[in-house]
Amino acid sequence: MKETTPKQTYSRFGACYLIGYVVYVALVFIVSLIIHAISPQLFASGQARMIISFSILYIIGYPLMYMLIKDLPVSEIPKKRLGIGGFLASVCIAYTLMYLTNITALIVNASIGKMTGRGGTNPIVNALGNMSPVLQVLVVVILAPIFEELIFRKFLLDRVSRYGEVSAMLLSGFMFGLFHGNLVQFMYASMLGFFFAFIYMRTGRIIYTMILHAIVNGTSTFMTIIMFGDLDLSEMVNYLNNGDMEGYMQFVQNNMSTFARAGLIGFAIILIVIIGVILMIVLRKKFKFEHHEGELEKGKRFVTIVRNTGMIVYIIFWVAEIVLTQFGTGLSQLLDRLVG
């Protein structure tokens, strides 16, 4: 196994993860064109588009990313047990981080939407709307937690945590958040990414973060279905993103029974968030990082981690995608228009 410098390692991750994504997008575009030419009716189905996209991502995209970085030197992270109490506390903290960050993200998204005149954008709502409950469970609850935790936690942290745990945690979270390609998900996915990275570095067991990821994704999805299954979520989100409170209040009045049900579940979520905040305060001293021989010096971390070709290109690409998505012209939207 060829030894690489820290800067080469970070550059390799940025470049290879971007290459994997670009190949995935190109293949989705090509396959979509072929299917559209053979059967336009099939491709017109949002469900079919989602199946094509996710199939290529999990069969080719993510595996390619791993193949491109697998020969980088690996440092084994010591394995420790989290325990039932620690795991339950982690669930509450993960929920708290996600919901508080998500609320902040929605506010920022709506504010930017007003400034651009296009309203806020939240592609995940439209994506979920095109997926059947079975497909949502398969992708959101099973496949995404497994593959994303392997790519952005295990494979990454096994190779960079020796250069410094804090920087490794930040890199894992930010790369994970950027990869989602839109502002709202970038904010809460980054925060969850930080927390999951910390859990993995302290336990060395990726199964913990996979299960945490699945629980957060799964219950959020199921709660959305239970709470708002008979509502047009995209219409509701558009009112909120555009700051149209009059339209939103009229929407609520027209669907009062559904919102009453949602209120009960929302109350349970508030309790979990309160518990999570208390736990973060009580357990704050446990959030400690270990130092390793050979880790980067403080003054050299940014230069080494960020100022390299691969990471610069990765960041520029995803920041541009997030900005363009706010204007409705992101890469996925553009390809959809090209395919027809």
C-alpha cells in the first residue's frame, strides 16, 4: 500500500467522491435518454425516474467512490461499546440536532427565497412525493443509512482521523452535507454528520451510526406520512418558503383535522428535543477528542485539508450546485429538462 501525504489523501477524497458523483449523473442521463426514447410513458412516471436514479447511485456511484480511495492507508479505530443508555441518549441528541438545524435551515431558505424572488426551495419534498411508501422505506431507511455511513464515515474517517479527530469530524460532516446539493439538507445533514462522525470515532463501530441514521430517517419519514399523508406537502412548503402566511393559514383551516393529528405527534417531537437539549448539557464533558501522534499542527490544518486540488473542486462544485438550486437551475433540474 503506497504511503501518501495528508494533503494528497484529502485531495484524493475530494476528487474521487466528485468523480463518482459525476459518473453517476452521467449514467442516469444516458439511461434516462434511452428509456425515454423507448418508452416515454414509463419515463414520465416520477417513480420510474427515482428507481433509475437510486439504482445507479447504489449499484455504481457509491461503489465507484470506494474503489477510487480504497488503497489509501487505513488506521484502525479502537472498538468500544456504546451501551443501551448511551445509544438511547444518542438517538435523542441526533433528533435534537436535526430538528433544531432543520428549523433554522427552513428560515434561512425562506429568507433567501424572498431575496431571489423565487421562493424557498426544498427538493427533498418533491423527491419524496415521487416515491411510493415502499420505495421510501427501501431508500431512506435502509440503503441511504448503510451506504452514506460507509462512504462519509467509515471509509473516510478510517483514513483521515489519524491526522486529527476534530478536523476529521468537520470534514465528514461538511462533505456529507454538501453532497446533498441543497441548502436545507446541507445544514441539517452537516450537523448530523458531525455527530455521527464523533460517535464512530469513539466506538469504532459503524453499525451504531447506521442504526442512528436509519432511525432518524425512518421515523421522520413515517411521521411525515402519518402526519401529512393526505396533504399536498409541496403546496404547504411553498406557502412557508414564500412567506405567504395568509395562504398557509387558509391551507391549515382547510385541513384542520390533519393538523390536529400532526400537533399530537409534534408535541412528542418537542419532548424528545427538550430531552436532547438536557442530555447535551449534562453529557457535554463526554464530548472529548483524542490526540494522535502525527496529527496535523493547528496552523497547517486548513491549508492541508482544504487548499488542495481535489477538495477545492469538490467544494466549488457543490457550493455552485446549492446556489443554482436556489434559483431552480441545479444540475438535476437541468438534466430533467434536457431529457424531456
